[in-house]
Amino acid sequence: MDRRSISEEYTEISKQLIEEMPELALLRAADITIVYLRSEHRKKAKGKIVKAQVEKVGEKYKWGIPADFTVTVFEPNCEGMNSEQMKILLFHELLHIGQINGTWTTVPHDLEDFKLIINKYGTDWDLAEEQKLERQRGAEMKQKL
Ligand SMILES: [Zn+2]
């Protein structure tokens, strides 16, 4: 069940990221509120595991959610990730908050975002150590075949 609660931990990490990362300068200056949540839900979308998600809070929900955006981490899907990887995950999610024609909204991945993350952290940034080894082994097998 996708029951969510506020995470002090993700709030702290994200505030630090917004302070430090040049790519998030827009958020630093912004007059928006972001609430950071954790969920026990093993979310999937289109057959893929979803580790985290940004959502814009609709006007009709603002009576109950004092925020413009929520960032939710689906913790069972992040099992085995270390604190550095969790930081990158939150960084990645924060890159999804942007402006289109002066309105704050969620922005889809553009190629630049991907490049940024991959250049900084490589393609395996979100994999647990075990999964990295598996991927490596897979690649080595292919080379042998
Ligand atoms: Zn994303």
C-alpha cells in the first residue's frame, strides 16, 4: 500500500543538495515548498521499478498538503543503495522540478539531465553493489561468447 509519511532524512539531504548543487540554483531562489516523503510501496510503472517520484500538488489538494511539490522515495525499491546513491537519487528527482513559461511544474527528462547524471556518476549510479557485480558478470559473459 502506498502510504506515505514525511521523511526528515530526505528533507535534510535535499536541502543540502539545493544549497550545494549549481544545477539546482533555480530551486534555491524559488518561492516554492517541497515536501519529502517515504513510502513502503514497491511502485512499478510500465513494468519498471520506480525508485522515487516527483509530483506537483494540485490546487485542489493544497488545503491538506502545504506544498507545491512532493518527492516520494519508494524505499523497498531502493534496498541496498548506499547513502551516496540515495543522494544522487534525490538530486535526480529535484532536477524534475522546473519552470515552463514561468509556471513551476514537473519537467520530463531531457537528454541534458541524463548526460549530467551519467557524466557525474556513471550509468550504474542507482544499482546496489550486488546488482553492479551482476551487470559486470553479464558483460564479461557476453565478451566470452
Ligand atoms: Zn527521473
